[in-house]
Amino acid sequence: MSAMNMQTNEHRASASSATRLEARPIARLRNKDNGNVIGLIYEWNTGETQAAWFGKAERTFLIEEFG
């Protein structure tokens, strides 16, 4: 199993003052060339989003939001 590479982006100014308790997947990250799933985007209860890559982080990718 490959390691996950986690990267966080804050989307709300107040997000850093809250404690992260749980996250839910909100989108898939897909390889731009072959469409393979290469990671997921999670949203924390604080409003922060975090990319979890299934290997090395990619510079170009497609985001497929869950419906």
C-alpha cells in the first residue's frame, strides 16, 4: 500500500482557531492524462480542505466532486 501525502489549505480565516475533529471526503483527484484516481480531498469540520495523495503529489490533476 502506498503512503498518503497530506496537504492542507485553509479556506476560512477563522478555521485555524477551531480544532479538527473529523473530516469527510468531498472530491476525487484524477490523473489528467489517464483518469486514474490519484487522491482524495477531505473537508474538516473547521472548513479546511486537505488533499490526500495515493503517492507523490501531482502538479496537474482533475478534481471530481462527489454529488
